Amino acid sequence: MKKIYIVSALTIAVTAFSQKPLEKVEPAFWWKGMKNPELQIMVYGKDVANHQIELSEGVKIKDIQKTDNPNYAFVTVNTNEINIQKFTINIKNGQQNLGSYSYELKQRNPGSADRESFSSKDVMYLIMPDRFANGDESNDSRPDLTEKADRRLPNGRHGGDLKGIIKNIDYIQNLGATAVWLTPVNEDNEKVYSYHGYAQTDLYKIDGRYGTNEEYRELSRELNKRKMMLIMDYVTNHWGVSHWMIKDLPSKDWIHWFNDGEKGFRRSNYKTTTQFDTNASEIDKKYALDGWFDTTMPDINQKNPLVLKYLTQNAIWWIEYAELGGFRVDTYPYNDKEAMAAWAKAITDEYPKFNIVGESWLYTAGQISAWQKNSKTGEAAGYNSNLPSVMDFMLFGDMPKAFKEKESWDSGMIKLYNSFTSDFLYPDINNILVFFENHDTERWNEIFKGDPKTYKMALALIATVRGIPQIYYGSEIGMRGNKKKGGDADIRRDFPGGWKSDRQNAFNPSEQTSEQKEFYQFTQKLLNWRKGKEVIHTGKTKNYVPKDGVFTYFRYNDKESVMVIINNNKKDQTIDLNYFEESLRGVSKGKEIISGIDLNLTHSITIPAKTSFIIELEK
């Protein structure tokens, strides 16, 4: 009997969606030689669970799990016991074969398990693919996908795609970035506002308006050829309401429901601080974790073992198939934290060097650091996330204040210093993501009215402090966007030159305006200098309390030392270098890396207004 669950204005059907005895098999293929030999194959088709499931070539079924929806069966095999490359999954009704699928166990690429991942030696370049470059106009709209391209609509699809990114890899490389983070490119077949990709409708398929699975892997391989890497934006917390599995739920508890909500739906209260609040009420925690992000984004129940296995295998499948260099995980604290700890551990057990950074949108170091693996703050709450990296939202929140506020004992540049005094809370301080903007925030160049000087100071900061710097596409040419007035679309404008009809191609430095050049050339010089600087990647830090709007710190190791001075004043400042004697002992000169000027560092130094100096010290 067909069951219907109603969610607000949405209708989700359970059963009777499938028409054939065998419609889908996920994952579609797998690999021999994985550290975890257990593979769970989801078989989907009309009443498939009510039929016999047999594997050819003598392949043994370890277990079959069924749910309250007979259209699903979850078949577990041990790949170590399978000595052939292909076998057939047969769906039978007695002697009658209702459907078959040829399943392949591929050979892993050499060194796959030891693949390198992003680290503090990298600079991450964040791209919203629909707004970056259109390399294939033929896929802008597709008959099998609902929303069609219309560049006139700010929140519509504009046509950017994977080929457009591939076409402009040289631009990203020349800029100095070494890792490319794309907002989600899996199929998002919602009716409107689908370009952002966070309401995914097929976790094993690249959205046809971006390209194909093969083109996604091609992008990754082209990056790898240049010793760069592709970072996948992975979403575990929610799917799109149009996801084929949401339309035909394997079980009602695949997603979260509420007895007190409007027909089962309740929006999240977004208070993820309840995850570690020892005094939090259970109802507040439930609304934070189980509430939906939006009406079009059903909240996934990671506590369900079948859900967790599905998400884990899907993540590993993409790493292996697309040769990925890391994950950024969306809305990390909104997930069930114990389930996600198991998810992260399963991935890093399979790929020990693989890095995963979670979006931990909280504003104190104590709360953020609790989400990093082996954190003492997490341990105090009885939890270990197994998550290698987190995002430094505390620094992100303090940076605009530091550069805008009037200098005082508790305002202005002291905000930066205070942010760094909490570094002791992080078990791996070099493995945190540092940034001053992304696709969800106001653009930095909008906050500071397109001022290149403030942009340069901010970039100098995140490029030289501990951690992994992340920059957002277009800021390196001064792109702006007002989130308050224009909404999300305005902070996600099209990159000029990404479309044939664009009047200007800012991907070509020779076509950049003088204003764009100022942003671009500074960014390019700084990031390319940073590539080879181990002292910046893993060196120690010595901070000095800001004075009169000037923040000074040193990065150092046994081989070299770099002095960074950021003058946020509207006037030049002369600094007495004797104050830094413990860090300058034996140093008499240095070279400022942007200007190339040699500096005498024996007595004092004058730094221009609204300027950063990055000085390689010489003894």
C-alpha cells in the first residue's frame, strides 16, 4: 500500500515510486584492495526486497538488510573473498530472472591509499562553479533537469561549468592557489535556486549543467598534473527534497520528522552551541540537530546505520573515483556528532593522509576547537570528532572589527591579537582554515568599499599566520557584492570574462583594469612567495601586543624568520625595533617581499599608512 508523509506544502511518497524490478545499484562499482573489505550494495527496484537476490560466479552474500520499503535491499559482500573482476546481481522470482546488473570491482590506482591532501602549505581557492566560467554552452539547460539557464535572473542558473574551470586552471595556478574548493556540483534538481548545489538530488552524479562525472575527474587530474588538488564540498546534513530517495524513502527514519511540527516539518533553530552545552535542554538540541535547514532540504538522520553507511561509502567512492585532495563538509555541527565521528574515522582509516575541514560556524575558539580531532575541549565534553580540520570563524568574525574600529584597549587591532591567544585550544593549529570571506558572507571588498589597501592587509594576515588560507573567487580582482541589499546572488556575481558575451576578460591580466591589476598583482606575488615558505607553513609564531594600531608578529623555525607588520593607521608609523629585540637578536637587515626593498633593521622602521610589511630577516 502506498504511504504518504506530508511535510508542509511538500509531498513525499514512500514506495510505489519504482517501476522496474531493478532500477538502480549504488555504488555502481567499487575497488579491490580497500582497507575495509566490506561493501554494502544498495539495490533498488519495484518490490526488490520481496524477490530473491543472487550473485553469480559463486560470490557469497554476507548479509541482506531490508527496510519497511520493499523497493530497497542492502546487500553486503566481502570484497577480499571475491577473486574476479565482475559478477552479476540477479533479481529472481523463482526461476524467472526479473533483472540483472553487471557489477565491477576495479583495480585501485597505485598509491591511492597514500594520496596527499591539502595542508598548511596550500592556498585554497573557493569557486561557485555556476558563476565562474561557461566552458560549454550546450549544457546550460538540460531536458532532464528542471531549472533552465537564465543569466538575467540573479538567483537563476548562469551556465558556469566544469569545462569553464578546466579552461582557466592556468589562471588559478598563476595566481598562486594550490587547492580548488568548488561549492557542490552534484545534481541539484530543485525547481529554483538550484545553482548553489546544497540541495543535492543525486549523490553519485554530477549535475548535467556542470558536466559529467568524467569531466569532474578530468578537472581533478588536470589539477593534480600541476601539483594542485580538488576539494569536494560534501553535504551530510541535508539533501534536496527532489532527491530520488527522498521521493521514495527507504524508511521513514531516513530523515527527521517532528510530532509537534506542521505535518512533520520543523525548521532548525540553528543553535548548534547546544551540542556542547552541558545544561542544554533536550528539546533545544533536537530542534538544532533534527530541524530542517529549509523546506526544500530534508534533514538526514545519520543515526540510522544504513544512512551512515551510505554516506560513508559515497564519500570514499568520490575520493577514489575522482582522485580528490580533500573534503570541506557543510554545516558540520548540525549533524549527529557521534555518527559523524564514525564517518570521519572511516574515511581517514582508508586514507590516512586525507584532510577534511568542517564548517564549524561558531565564534569562540573553545566552541570551534571542540570539533577538531583530539581536542581537549571536545574531550571535556566527552567527545572526539575525528575531524582533522576546522574553519577559524573566530578570526573571520574579528577581522572586520579589527580593521574598522577605533583603536582602544579592547577594540581595533587588539581583536586580532586576542583571537590568536586562543591557539592553545587547538590540537593541530596549523590545520585550520583561515579566511575573511566566502560564498555565504559579505564580500570583504564591499565592507571596505573597494579599498585595495585594506584588502592587502587582510590577505597579508591570512597568508602569513598559522593555518590554511582560503580566498574567494574574484576578490583578487576587487570584486564586490552587497549581501544585505542584493542577497546571496550579489556576493556570487559572474567572474568577468567567463562568458563569451562578456565585454572584458579579467582572466587575462593584460585585459584587467588598473584597479583590478592592483588587487591581482599583490595577490599573485604574495601567494606565489608563500608556496615555498616552510617557515610560514609550519613555523612557530611570536606575537607582540598591538600598539597604536600596529600589529607585529614573527613566524620562525630553525632555518629562517619572517617579520610581519600591519599598520592600520591612516598615518605612517615609525616603530622602535628595540622592542622586538628577542625576535631580532642578531638581525641587522631584511627584505620586504612585496616591494623588494632592502631594509635596515638596526634601530627603527617607518611603515606607510594602511600597509603591511612582510620582511624576510637576514643575519
